[in-house]
Amino acid sequence: MKIFHVPCLEDNYSYLIIDESTGDAAVVDPVDPEKVIASAEEHQVKIKFVLTTHHHWDHAGGNEKIKLLVPGIKVYGGSLDKVKGCTDAVDDGDKLSLGQDVNILALHTPCHTKGHISYYVTCKEGENPAVFTGDTLVIGYIKLN
């Protein structure tokens, strides 16, 4: 698994999570879809879906546009009603897979917003997991040892 940050706005980030065995990628909070897609092209990966942490514009504001730029893409988030562009709601304990080796666990973390979701991402044995927390804990993600 590889993770790349994509600087967005003046002080925010989106993230590409890449399954190295397939070249499949997920993007976390694509507020600036053009930058995210350019980064995916640079790394020669295909974006399969979006993981949205919460409904605020600086995290979910690019969801509708990325759906136009990547037809058929799924957009996961904590609420179909509140998260702009959300196609598939996730709740605490829901699991997703990316490619062959990346597993994603949705964790309901209602601190910053009531429907906030953090994503705990694991890969092969021996690789460090990561958690994407949106604005609940810190800006960014935490690489766990």
C-alpha cells in the first residue's frame, strides 16, 4: 500500500490510497478533483472510489465534480442526505476492499460532526496501517506502528 497526499485549497489535503498489486486507488476527501486526478495520472493508478470523512465543503465539496470526471465512481460517506455527492452510506464497522490487498474499515467518530467517519486502512502483514480522520483528530492521516 502506498499513500500520497495531494495539497488542496490553502491548508487542506486529499489523499490517494494505492493498492500496489493492482494499481487501484481510493481518494479521501477530494475537494479539488482536478488535482486528485492529475496525481492519480502521475502515479499511473486508476481511482475506483471516494472516501468522504464528513459533509463540510472543504472535504466533500469536490464529490459532485469527481463524479462528472470519473463516471460511475462510488462516493462513500456517513450520510446520503448530508454528504454532498454521496452514493453509498457507510456506518461504524462497515468494510470495503481496494484492489487485492487493501482493507478499509469505516469508524463512526462523531466528534467534529455527528456523521463523521474515519477510515482505518490495512494492507499485507508487516505493513503499517493508517487512519484517515478528516478533522476529528488532526488534519491528515496517522501512520500507525
